[in-house]
Amino acid sequence: MSTIMKELKAEISRLARREVRQALAPIQRINAARRGLLADLRRRLVALQKEVNAAKKTAVAGKVAAETGEQPARFWITGKGVRAMRKRLRLTQTQFCRLVGVSIATVVNWERTGGKIPVRRKATVAALRQIRTMNKKAAVEILGKPATKKPSPKPKKKK
């Protein structure tokens, strides 16, 4: 008799679990959909927070620049960029160094540098920014007309 009781109890608990599972199935589907919606909302919130932080940084940099009359400090250039800028303006290294306000050795070192160049002086950064937007005509105007050498008169040979 005890086996029949055990079997009956097992069958009753199996049927009860099945009924509970069937009753909970719609709720579980709703919960899964809500969890997916919450995860999507969290992702969107994180993206919006990043966007707001980036906008704050830009606004602060722009505000500081407007107050001080300077451009934002985020500026970098590579050695390849310096060479390309100089070639675009068709300048020699000597002319370019006069335009930027640095020595010839500095320009040579900049052009040799493989990656980003470390520029410490704010005046140099400002000059490079200005040169970046310049055209050849503006660069020549700033440098002044190149002094053309007049041919010296040839000494006359005495006969």
C-alpha cells in the first residue's frame, strides 16, 4: 500500500507543478519582455550620458576659449602633418620655421618624428593652428616678399 501512496503523491505533485508552470508561462513571457526593454533603456541611458558628458566638455572648453580669447587646448599634429602643411604652402623648412617662430632644427625634428609631436609653447600651438587654415598667398604675405637678388655687375676684364 505504501507504494501506491508514494505513486499517488508523486503524480499529484507532478500535476500541481504542471498547472503552476502553465499558470506562470504568460507572466514569464511578460517579465522577459520587460527585462529586454529595461536592458535597452539602460543602454540608451548610458549612451545619452556619454553624449551629455562630451557636450559638457566641449561647452566648457568653448566657454574657456571664449573668455580667454584662445582656441581650445586640444590640438595635436604629427611629423607627417607638419611636412604636408609645409609642402602644401610650398615653403622651405627655413621659411616654415620663421612662420611658426621656431628654429630650423625644431622643424627638422618635427618632420622626422613618426607620431604625434609634443608642442609645449602655446604660441607655437596657436601659430600651427593658424598655419593649418592658411593658404599659400597668406603665408607669403606674412613672410614678406622674398628678397630677389639683383645680379651683381660682372667685373670687366682688363685687356
